Amino acid sequence: MIRHNCFTIEFGCKCLTGRRHTMEDRHYGMSNLPGCTTGPSAFFGVYDGHAGPETAELAANRLHNILISCTPFQEGRYAEALECSFSDLEKEAIDVSEKSPYHSGTTVVVILIVGNKMWVANLGDCEAVIPESRTTGRRISVVHRPQDPSEKQRIEDAGGFVISSRGFGASFWPACTISRSLGDIEYKYPHNRAIGHFISPVPYIKEFTLTPEIPFIILGCDGLWDFVNETYSTSNNKPTPQITHDNAVELCTQHKDAHLQAEESAGILVQAAIDAGSMDNVTCIVVHLNWH
């Protein structure tokens, strides 16, 4: 439990390998970050690895440490600190890939809380959601896809091309469904033999003011949100779960009203994604802000 002037923080996480043979997701949570000079603080992150767990493992072990050690963080320039920490971790990930046979990557979503301020940063299709009301949710991160006009233009400017709105690269590279990540050395300049990155390591970052209207935050990998956001048909006369961002917020609201733990909400959301047919690893962090 993390105590702030106006609220306390309680958080919980649930991870399931699901129908995959291996677990490539990683996560991290930390309170009272060393070096923070402007008030109590907390950091939470979900890292969805692909082509192996190595980059996700590196990010879960290192991103928060790089963050709290950098000068912008210690001077209270938190958005700049997040940008710098992602950049430094990307250099570490590429260095590891250059020296090993592992060429994995990871998408990322993190939140940094300092007092009543929160910053969200993400790459790829990991997402963060907050309530707009007791029954409606709002995504506060950005999903980076190669078919998005701005991402498509960036890829083409770097010398790549989008294939069937699903991926990009030269003919000897497989298609990729995300356009921003850490690692993925084959898609990064100069290893991609192009004039720029096909997959960008530059995160989306946005600042929010925390108020009692935000009683919790939900973080999840695409294995969760791909199935939270879709509508499912029925087969064999058996209903298939239909869950949305709104449903996820409504569920977490009901659990919080009933004084259930954040970990219980995370567990139910993860299991709902598996039951809905997710074929991926599924990871979810629920962060309760208990206002008083």
C-alpha cells in the first residue's frame, strides 16, 4: 500500500501463459521511487515480448532503474525522463542483440505516478485504460500499427513498405503487426539496411492529473485488450464472452465498491480474455487509487 496526501495506492497483477507454450510477458511494480524529490511516487509496467522473452526481461529489470537514475527524473522533468529512459534501454537491447543470437523485441506500457500527477508511456499495442464513468472506459495510451497513416508514412520515409496493412519490410523479412517497440534489431537502422527505423523505439507519452474521478488504472498486453475490444459471435448455440473497455471498467468499479483486491480484478480480466479465445500470453495490472 502506497500512501499519498489524498489517496493510497493498491495494485495487483495476474499473468497467464494461456494457449502459448512459453511465457514472454513480463511486468514490474515499484513504489516510493528513489531519487524522486517532489513527493511520493510509483511505477508500473507491462512488457509484452515477442520472438523470445529476452527484451521483455531486460525492460522489466532495467527500465525503472534507468528512469530513477537519470538527471531529468531527479530534477522533476518526468516526461523527459521517460523519453530518455526508453532511449537508453533501446540502446541496451540492441547491444544485447548484436552480441547474442537473440533478436527479440517487446511492446511496452508504463505509468509513472508522482503526487497527483501521472504519466503514461507506451510502444506498440500494450494499453492503459482509465474510467470515464462507472461504466465507461477510455484508453490513455496509443496503439501503434503500421497501417496507421502517420506510421505508414514514417515507415515509407525510412525505406520500408506496408504489406497488406499488416506489416512492413523487405521481402526477406516477415510481416509485423506493430510499428513501435524496444529491440527487434532486424527492423532497426542500420541493421535493416534502410535509411531509418521501420519499428520506432520512440514512445507516446502523455501527462494526466489524478482526481477522485480516476479511482483505478488498468494496464494490459494485447493478449488482454485484443479480446477486451472485440465482439465475438456464438457457435454451437453457446454464447461467447463479449467484453469491452467499458465492461472492464464496470467490472473493476464493482470490485472496488465491494472492497475486493486489485489482484482479483486483474485475475478476472485475464481469465475473461482466455475464455473469450485469446491465443496469446495475457498480463494485466490493476492499480487502485483509494481517495480519502
